[in-house]
Amino acid sequence: MEALKGVRILDMTHVQAGPTCSQLLAWMGADVIKFEPPQGDATRGQLRDVPNADSLYFTMLNCNKRSITVNMKTAEGKQVFVDLLKSCDIVMENFGPGVLDRFGFPWEKIHAINPRIVMGSIKGFGSSGPYADFKAYENVAQAMGGAMSTTGVPEGPPYVTGAQIGDSGTGLHLAIGLLAALRQAERTGLGQYVEVAMMDGVMNLCRVKWRDHQRLWHGGLSEYSVPTHKGMGAAPRAGNDSGGGQLGNAIHCKPGGPNDYIYVVVQEAVWDALAKRIGAELDMPDLATDPKFATIGERRNNQAQMWQLIGELALKYSKRELMQILNELDVPCGPIMSTEDLFNDAHVKLRDMMVELDHPQRGRWHNVGMPIKLSASAAKIERSPLLGEHTEEVLRQVLGYDDARIASLKSAGAFSVPPRKA
Ligand SMILES: CC(C)(COP(=O)(O)OP(=O)(O)OC[C@H]1O[C@@H](n2cnc3c(N)ncnc32)[C@H](O)[C@@H]1OP(=O)(O)O)[C@@H](O)C(=O)NCCC(=O)NCCS
């Protein structure tokens, strides 16, 4: 059985941060009703690759959901919303600050309508504090949560990561909060308001940088390859340094293309075997006993030289060949996988992490699979819904509306495009 079978979610989320969360919950079996404005989630039309088809931006984040369109700027639309609130276990949103209040539905009112319901809310900066009124997108959260200032190299600009830690990362945080609150509501009969600020989520994901920030009060950071010193202040950008107790770096391999790199962690336990292999290949038979590299402390002090030696070894092999060699020595390592590499990777296929789906507008397409594997409740991934595909189905099946009621709501504009803001 699906783990969340029987849980119904009123999903008002849009763009990426919220839909990431509701898609995961849908993959765990929740009945997710995507509650869209009549013009639809803006991402349906953003970055389109196929004319007149929902974009991949939308399809990849909204699988296994039902779509209902409701105009919340009409009294009739609001009534449909209230009826759905009474029929759901969770309501979730990631509107800009103040949108729900303008609809006339702050949390207190939602709680009064259905005391059991759990409400999930994502904001750029939360509902309190000096930044509370500001909107946010992925890179704004990365900028303000500490990720950008610690990504890149000291002499270059700050960089964003390719991983969507501001949006998808926040969605994951929200999923955890919602499941905890749902468990509590099941026991107490009372729902609560679960808020995740994107900035807070990014700070949480930068935890080791806060470790380093405080270590700098007491001294330099010996594992960093870039200069650090006591009293330095901010944790610096440190390129591809490992960020952990072991030394690590990305090493260029044969034939030297932009993704021909392998990330190598020189774990304390593997130095002897690695040094013997490097020594044999580079004609340095004494490397394993060289005092310059004998301890992790010495290797930290002489890491530029150590990486140069590993780099010389790497130039003889492709990243896959070197992965095999290093795996045999039990050295933790990973080739830098491009999207093309991953798309064709046997391991990825075997773990259902790239799934092929059909879609009435775009035909065959692929989505990244479910990363959380439940042993008795495997995710069955289904395509995203068309705009309003399930409006009538939900009105009838969930709310028990009859034909006459649906027709009168339609003529009152409950499901049509609202007038533009003056
Ligand atoms: C992402 C974000 C910047 C987008 O901003 P935006 O496009 O201006 O969208 P907003 O959420 O502020 O506003 C949505 C509008 O659609 C309207 N709307 C939404 N659903 C509606 C419905 N069912 N019926 C009628 N109107 C609807 C809202 O009323 C609002 O209009 P208003 O400003 O007249 O009240 C903003 O939503 C935000 O900061 N969200 C929180 C942080 C976040 O999740 N960011 C990451 C996104 S990946």
C-alpha cells in the first residue's frame, strides 16, 4: 500500500519550491489536488521546448497530482476553496508575502474552518523579521542563506550551485515538517502552521560553513587549500576542497574535457595503498614512506604537492578508468557526471532515477525518479495533469457537487480568468 494513501492535500503551490514538496508526497501516495488560478501555474508556459505543451519545468515538478482551476477572486471560487479545506488533511502554499491575507484566508481563519488541517507555507524569508515582506527565487535564497559567499574560488565571484538548494531544498524541509505535523494532528485532532523560509533552509544546508565560521575565531582551517587565519571573519570560498575532516579535490583526467574530472577523497585509511599505486606509476617507490605525506597533518600542510602527484596519475586515465583503479584501492571517489553521462548511466536506470513518461501534449519525456525508496511502498510515477484536467472530477467526487451546482458556479466565474490587477 502507498504510505500516504488516504491523505488528501490541497496544493496551492506554484513554481518550484512548493511543487517539489507536493510531488514527493504524491509519490508517497497522497491525493494531491493542485489548486491553480484559471491561467495556471506560471511554469506551465515558461521555458517551453515544445509549442503549446506544458513545459518540462511544470511537468517535472507536478507528477501524480490532479489539477483543478479556481478563481479565488470570486465569492464562488472562495466557497469551493472553503469546501476543499474541509475535505483535506493538508493545505500548502508558497505565494508571495500577503497573498493569502488578500484572499481573506490567513492561517487563523483556515484553522477555524478546519481545526484538523495542517498548513504548509514557504516564504523567501518567513513571516517575521525585517525581510518578511520580500519575494524570493532560488538564487536570491542561495545569496542570502550563505551558499553563494562560500561557493567558488576566493579570487573569483560568488557562484550559485547547479543543485536547487533554495527551491527544492526548501520543499524537502517542508515535507518533513508537514509529515511531523500530520502525525501530531492524527493524535490530537489539531493541525498547525508549518513554515519554512528559503533562506533558513539554505542556512541549514550550509551547516559546515557555520562550523568553519566559528573555528576561525580560534585559528586557521588547516584542511582548506586557500589561506585562512584566526580572526578572518567570514568563511572563505574554497574551490573544491572537501569541507570535511578528510582532504578532497577534483582532479582533471584524460582526455581533459570540461567534465573529465574525478573527485577524490584521500581518506586517512587509504593513503598507504594510494601512495604505493602513485609511487609505482610515477617511479617514486618511497612515496608511501615519505614523511612529507606520512600523516594527515603533513598531507594538509603539503596538499598542493599531493594533489599535483595525484593529478599526474589522473592524466594517464579517463575518469571511469581511474574510478575503477581507485575503487579497487577502496579510495572514496566519484567521476564528475554530466547530465549526458547520468542520462545513459546503467546504475541510474537500474534504480529508476530517470523514468520515461508519456504526455498528451508533448509525447515521451523523462523525469528524475523518486529518490526516497520505501521497501513496501514503491513510487508509481504518473504524468503531470493538464490545466484543470480534474476540475469537474474533484467537484463531484471530493465535494459531492451535482451538475446544477457546477453549472451555476461556472456561470458565476468560479473557474475563469480573473480581471487584471488595476
Ligand atoms: C515565487 C514568487 C516570487 C512569484 O511571485 P508572483 O509571480 O508575483 O506571485 P505571487 O505569489 O506574489 O502572487 C500570485 C498572484 O496570483 C494570484 N492568484 C494565485 N492563485 C490564484 C487563484 N486561484 N485565483 C485567483 N488569483 C490567484 C494571487 O492572488 C496573487 O495576485 P495578487 O498579487 O493580486 O494578490 C512569490 O510567489 C514568492 O516570493 N513566493 C514565496 C517564495 C517562493 O516560494 N519562491 C520560490 C519559487 S520557486
